[in-house]
Amino acid sequence: MSNSDHEFPLPTKQWLAAHNLDELINVPEHAKTFQNIMLMYESATRTVQNKVRYLNDENKILYGDSLIDSFQSRIKQPRSILEKAERKGIPRTFESLTTNLHDIAGVRLIVRFLDDIWKVKAFLDKQDDMEIVRVKDYVRHPKANGYRSLHLIVTVPIYLSAGKEQVEVEIQIRTIAMNFWASLEHELNYKKNVPHQGQLRRSLTAKAGLVSQLDTEMNAIKETIRNETEPD
């Protein structure tokens, strides 16, 4: 990435606690570069969203139903980027941040049924202007706490005045039930001073198994309904 190798004075946790982040990112020699990086990720996110919208609309026309129930997107805030870089021990340059952090831009796709996760991935696989560069399958191989989701790191082209750049976006694909579980688990992780945290974590892990069972059974019911429906 051009002009991205300037030294980026990564602060410590103590510095972050004592200073407003603007004191770092608004330093003139860094601010425009940082803003440009954020704009690139925002553009990449919009590119993915527009592609997903089109694929979903096409599926409605061809097959009469939506693959995607809803979707969400986010760009990591500067503070989150810096804190994660510090945790991972990433070198203090813009180049290293954009090379080593793969989830600065994120799009989450919420589908209704288990099969739809793989249908969406198959659609994305066929896109000539999108490359899937990494897959983390937490659906078939859930995390120890029960978390399930399909994570894809994709690259999409962004067209700048200086030329084309390939920018990474993380796409998470999960069912409504998986998302319901994950939102509560996320809340437990980030809420402080919650009584009986250990007990609640164990309970959530147990409930993850029930969520998986529900997804499997609902998928089977959906298939039965569609296979037994007589054509108009």
C-alpha cells in the first residue's frame, strides 16, 4: 500500500487510558494516511454489501425466497485497531497493521437455515472480482465454548485515484439461532462485574448444543416442506 510504511507510534494501554486517541491519529503526518486507510475499508465493505444484495435479489427471482435474512457491517474503530495490534505484538507501521489485521472491515450475513450458509459461500466462490483467501469453519468445527459461524476473509478491488487496491473484508455467515447465541455470549464477555460469570459461561456452552440441534431439525423440516410441496 503506497505511503503506508510511516512509523505509527502505537501507544500502551496506560497511554490509551490517559489520552484521547485523537492525540495520536490527528498528528498531521499520520492523520491523512489513517483516514485514507479507513476510507478504503469502508469502500470495500460497501462493495461486499452491494454484491450480497444483488445475489439475494437474484435468488428471490430465481427461487422465490431470500437466502439472507439480514446483514450487518462494521469498521473497527481506531482504538480497537490499536488495542488489537498491541495484543498481537504487531510492528508499529501502517503497512503491518493493514497486512496483519484481517478483520478491520467486517460484514455479517444472517441466514435462516443451515444449508443457506453453504449456498451463500458457493455464490461468493463464483465471483470473479472476489477472492476467498481464508476460511475458518466454526460451523462444522465449533469453538470450545460452542461458538458457531463461518468466517471468510475475502479480497475485493477498490479503485483509487492512484489505481486499484485489493482490500480485505471479513465475512461472517451464521443462522439466526447462531447469531442469537453469539450476541448473548458477546454481551457476557464485555459486561463487567456480572455475578456468577463462570456458571453463565457453562450454561451458554450447553445451550450452544441445543442451538445446533435446533438448526439441524429446522433445516430438515424445511427440506421436507419443500420436497413435498406440489408445483403450482
